[in-house]
Amino acid sequence: MPARKLFVAGNWKMNPANVEAARALAAGVRDGVGTSAEVEVALGCPAVYLSAVSEVLSDSPIGLGGQNMYWAKDGAYTGEISASMLLDQGCTHVILGHSERRHGMGETDEQVNKKLKAALEAGLYPIVCLGETLEERESDRTEAVVAAQLQGSLAGLTPEEMNKVVLAYEPVWAIGTGKTASPEQAQAVHAFIRKKLGEAFGEKTAGLVKIQYGGSVKPDNALELLSCPDIDGALVGGACLKAADFLAIIEAGKKASASK
Ligand code: 13P
């Protein structure tokens, strides 16, 4: 067993098209995972499906995540959803700072930080996403960008709080493009993130925090990626919309765990 149990999460994004399809997809994953706990598994679903998916996943070890939330507890915030509302719908996790929110909706590190603190306070396990764009990589700014995102998004957290946070390194150029970071490229950034965590929170916490890789993870590249020493799981987009593909990635995680 590796020091950090591998964690494979699916990010359904704005899919599937209706609640029946959401139930069916969740049931396919639930049935394939069974009671197996060798790899931690969670599904990040659109808010409107959370209650239905939570029902499907009851009695299963699979976690349930929202894909975003707002930091205030309640009040006049039209269209927003609070941490306690996610908990009420059966969530255990919440994805924060996804690149589609950072780049598509203008979410800042400061906002991600406020959401992160509110999620932790409510008792949700946050998955905080970060990663560079193609332009940033090509101009050799990957480490500077990732370091700034870490500093801004995780500002003010104690080591104890940080132990409850999962990070997801998702190079923006690899998301939904079919271009995966090579295991060497991904491992190098993961090792850099862990080094930065050590500087900010101490070696013990840096050794405990799980860092998922995300960006075109598929059944045929998952084993190689998940076998890297600092890659502790995957945040899967497109390939999690087919239960069989997502289950194949979970299987790759089990194999990778056995050799870590
Ligand atoms: P893809 O797996 O579709 O590239 O998406 C990755 C992602 O954004 C997961 O959050």
C-alpha cells in the first residue's frame, strides 16, 4: 500500500443530459466498484443531480462531490450554492478552482481561497485544482504559475487543515484535448508542488497531501501516470462519462497501488 491511498475522482462537468442518465452512470460505477476500498473513488456531479446520485450511491464507499460552491453561509447570492447545501445533498467533497472556472468564469485565487476555507469549516473535503496554460508552459512559467496558485489558493490554512485538502494538477492544455502530460512532465510538476507544500506546511503534511493528475486521463494512459511516485490519483473528465472507462481507470489505480 502506498503512503497515500490513490484517489480517482470523476468530474462530470455539465453532463449527462438528464437525471435518468445521471442515475444510470452512477449505478454503473457503483456496481463496478462494489465494496472495494483499495482506491478511493468519488464522483463530482452537477448540483441538480446530487440528490439523485446520492441515493444511488448510498451503501457504497464512493464519495460524492459538488463542482463548485460559494463561500457565504446563506443570503442574497442568486444562483449560488453553499457548503451546507452540498452537505445536505449528501456530498462529501467539492471541486474548487477548476480551470474551466478560473479561465472560463474568471475565478481568482482569492475566491478559491474563500471557498476552500468555507468548505473546510463545513466539513467537506475540497479538491483544489491548479495548472498552467499552454502559453505559460511554452514560456517556461509553469512553476511560477503553479507556485502562485498554491500560495493564493491555500493562503492562511494550517497544516491540520491542509491535511484534509486534495490538490489536482490539471495542465490547462491537457484538459479535453486528448493531449496528456507525459508521466515525466506530470511527475516533475507534482514533485514541485510537494516541495512547495513542504516549505509552506512542513514535510509531514507535504507527505500526506494527495495530488491528483487531471487532463485527458484515459484507460490506456492511467497506469503509467498513476505509477509515478508523486501522482496520487486522477481527476477524470471525458473518460468518466462511460462507467466502463472510469472503472478501467480505477483498476489501473489498483494496479499502480500494488507496485508503489
Ligand atoms: P478531461 O479528462 O476531459 O481532459 O478533463 C479533465 C478535467 O478537467 C477534470 O477535472
